[in-house]
Amino acid sequence: KEAAERLSAWRQACGPTGSSVTPVGHPPEGGPAAGGSGGVAPDGDPAPAGEGRPRPSLPAAVDAALAADLDTPGALAAGDELAERGDGPGVAAAAAVLGVELSPAGG
């Protein structure tokens, strides 16, 4: 997919603003890249979820792609599938871990 088309589909899946995204817990508990709990920082302290909202879980397909030698195209494709299914929280989690800013420019 073209970047603009992908961004538009991901924004649409996340809702009108895409601005309610909180940091994602990674790696997800029990996911393919297991090695820690999704809500714990490397120093062992609970990581803040931001504004009292829980952390979204990184979808397993995105985690698996990134665990496979940082397969970014695979992770993007997994994000596309999540957007097609309308899985806004999954898209938001994928976008957060991939560094995709879903908030509209200037907003």
C-alpha cells in the first residue's frame, strides 16, 4: 500500500482523531517475543499508561513480524489487516510501536 492510503485507513480504524493512543506495552505478555510483561518498564517498575488509560496490547501478528528479524513490512501488513477488520485498538498499538503518528498534522 502507499503510505498515504495506509495512514488514512489506520486513522479511520482508530476513530475520528486517532489522538487517544496510549503507549503500547511491549512485548505483550505471552507473545512471540516474550521476555517481559507488557506493562513493566525494563527497570521492573510499572510503566505509566498515560492519563489513567490502560496500555493497549500489541497484536500478536505485529509482534511476531517484528520478532522475526524486525520484519517491518510484515508488521505493516498486519496493521493493514487490523484496519480492514476495524480493530482500532490493535491499529493504535501497532502504530505506536512502529512510530506512526495517527493524529492529523497540526492536531
